Amino acid sequence: MDKYAERLTGFMRAVGCMNDAANRISDYFVIKLEESDSMLTSLAMYHSSITDKFPSAYWHPQLKACSQKIFMETLALWFFEHEEMQFLPSSLKQNLLANFTDALNEMTGIAEFFTLITSPPVWYGSLHEEFVIEAQYGRYLVHFSIH
């Protein structure tokens, strides 16, 4: 596993644990996608790794360009979604986001951000949201979901 993706995944899973409630579990992770000639091909390889029962085209992936600011706003919504997280001091929330941003920038360098829209043919969480980051050091998938 990519050391940067592993570091961010650990960070995200720790925050995800703080969001877990009795009736659902948060799942947040970052993975480095396989290198290929296009982002859609890299995504097809990832989707094929999840299940061999359906071709990757059954995920119907669409990429929509977005900014790092939109990505970070979405990240903050997922990080602080649980009502208990609302009681955290603002300075602590800002510190968590700043540390994540520093690690993200170290991983990506100059990067482009995309919202990934899919229609999974298999169970993929009650609610999910994903992003793809095209960076000078590779392509990364950032996943948020609740089960």
C-alpha cells in the first residue's frame, strides 16, 4: 500500500470511529489507484477488484471536476457528522482539518480533484461519497460511507 494513502486512511479511520453510532458504522479510506492510461481505466481496475460478478462498466462511473475547497468542505461534513462531534471545540476541528490538509498536500503535491459518481451493482454502503485525486505522484480514490 502507498505510504501516504495508508497514513491518510489511518487518520480517516480514527475520525470515523468517533462518528460510529450503535446503528451504523463509518468507513473512510484512501487508496492509490493502479497506474493506467486514464482515470476511468484506473477506476475500472479498482471496481473489478471489489467483485468479479459484474463488469466494471456496471458501476457507471462519472467524474465531475471540483476544487480542493469543495473536497475539504465535504470531508468536514463526513468528519463531524455525528451529533457528538458537534460538541468538539472549533479549534480542535480546525486542527484536525489542518493536519489532514497537510498530509493530503504532502501526498498529492499539485493535484486535480474530481467527484466520483457511481451506481454500484453491489452493496457499497447505505450512503457513500467518493472523490478521485489526480496528482503528480499518482491517482487516489477517497471513499466515505456509512453502513
